[in-house]
Amino acid sequence: MDAAYLDAFTDRRFEHFARGEVSPDPDRIGAAVRAGRPSQAAPQKVRMMRLVYEYTEKVRRVDLASRYPFHPLIPGARNMKTIKILIMTEGRIHAYDPFRDRVVDIGPAEGTGDRAVLMTDDRRLQLYYGEFSRMLSALNAGHALFNLEFALQQAGCVYRYAPAGSSSETDHLSGIHIRPRAVLRVGPGEASADREPGAVPDAMLFSLTERHFTDRTADQRGEGDVFYHRTLDQQPLNDLMERAGPVLEEAGIKLLVAVNDVRGFAPGYYRLEEGRLIHICPFEGEREDQRLLSEYHEFSNFLGFQFWVFMAFSKTDIKADATPLFMEMGRLMQFISVSMAGENCAVRPLKNVDDAYVRRKTRLPDDMAIGYSAVVFPDRNQAVTIKVPGGR
């Protein structure tokens, strides 16, 4: 994603939306899983792998009233299952078989040392979204990375990032739309100097429990939405900003927040500086949600939203490829999503925002663009949810 791509798919993305074509890539990972055999790895390794898959690929929630009923613990555009995690241990490659809910051995691994490779299979995603799928894929990968790191931490594993292409045994499973996004080497050792991104800070991971992840929801219904008012206490928002602030700053991401219904905050626009929200300007009046949305007005009543976050970045700072930056946005948005689940809030990432309006209200400089946004609102369980327990 170079400068020309960002010019096309940030502020002016609606002008360039187009469907893609049928991918020429065969389903190599799926074929390997179907032909795989149950893992014969040591019991502690199997437990670690099952934990990883329960936080990434396994369906853990069924929303009966949603257009997209089956959900793993990570979100994705149109709820497409684009994330594939391969784990190399004991000289073998392992993957997850979703139909039989088991870890399978799909072939020999090269080299030594345990590692987890996060891959994205974007064949269907690009069919729906065309070139825009490249941005969505990076965001999806970031959401999954956060869960992968949390699972490894819960399993008691030490890990470090390595270059995305450093696990050569994924070459025969890759294609034009199937590719490795991140490699995490499991075990003690020095982190790669050119890793992208760095590990999630412990303060973020230690602030969460399994319940945060299983409660995370976008609370979406097929026929539309109504967000009812339920004022959020001030402290959860302050804590969120304090934990996320240093990581956002290090990544070069500027966080803008439209606060609507949070105790102690006047409704209006804020920017995050040194872990604190600084007021920019008030809303223009009632129904600020309608001014923020670029479309879908007839299907959505976001009147009771609590706050809305926007991640902005400088396009002039992008050297060659913005993919790592968008992966970091996805990873940080996943932290926001699971954190707010602990406050009984739903979080819905959105791209149908009126960027020009947000830019004007937040006084965003011309060289900056909005890369990602999400609305936070009271979880009313509109989707009628059944939770699927983990099977460790």
C-alpha cells in the first residue's frame, strides 16, 4: 500500500470501490488440513496450540439474529474467516481443522524452533472489495495478532517477532491472495531488529481476561440498529487512553475521539495527547451520529453511542508500504474492542465514515488521513448470542 494507494482508498475510497475477480489461488491450506492427521505433538504443545486456535480461528459465538451468525473471537469484514494460523513445533506444521475442532499435522517443518505464522486468505475478501481488500486484510491481521499474542501469553510462552517471510515452509501454501503476515518465534531469544510490529506491551495484555474476549461483540442485527443511551463512567475511557496512548504515539498513529455519552466529558471532539483527551470543539447539535456516517442512515440509529474513535496517520511518513501501520491499527483496535467489552460495551469497526466532516471538526492537517474508526455503544445483546465454550 504505497502513497498512490492511500490517496485512492482513504478520503476518496468510495470513488474507487469495485469488486475483484475470482482468485486463481487454490485452497492449499484447506486441502492440507483436510488431508492432515491428528497432531502427535507432546500434550503441553497441543494444549498451547488449542489455546491459540480458541482465540483466533474457532467459532466461539453464535448470533442468532445477525446477518453473520458464526463468530470467532476476532472480527473481520463481512465476518469472513480470512485468518489462518500455522504452528511449527517438533519438526511438524500444525493447523486448525474447524469442522472437527482439532489440531492437525499437515506436513514437515523446516529448521528448528517453535513458531506461529499468521497468514491471511483473502480470496473471498478481494472478490467483494477489490483493491480495497488490501487495507481490510491488514486490519484483519492486526486484530488477529492481538489475540494470538494474548493466547501465547496465557499459555506461558515467551515469544518475539521475526520478519514475515522468515518461515519458508509457508511458500508452498501461499499465493497471490494467500500470504504470511507475521511470524512469532516462540521461546527465549533476541527479537529481530526489523520486526514489524513490536510485541504488545504487558500492561495491555495483563489488563485483560478471557471474559473480555468472549464478551467482545459488534452487537449487529441484519435489519438495522438502535443504540440506546447508557452513560459510560469516565474512568474506563481514561484507563483506555492511558494504556493505548504510548503505543499509538510510538506507531505514529494520532487518536481522535468523538465523545457523546461519557460521564465527566462534554459532548464533542477530542484528541489524545500524552495519555489524556484534549477538547477540540463541541458537536454541531443533536444527531452527531448522522453527520459522522457517510451512508446507511436509513438502517442505523446510533443516537446513544458513547464514543467514537478515529485513527489518523501522516501519509507523508509512509515510505514504501503502509501494511505494517494498518496491522498496528487493527491490533490496537482489537485492544479497544476487548477492553470495552469489560464495561458491557459493544464496539463496531466502521469504514463508512464521512472523512471530510471528521477532518473539519478535528482540524486534521492536510497531510494526515483517517485509517480506521470504530463506534463504542451499550451492548444490548441485540444479536441474541449463544457462546461456545473453549474445549481445552
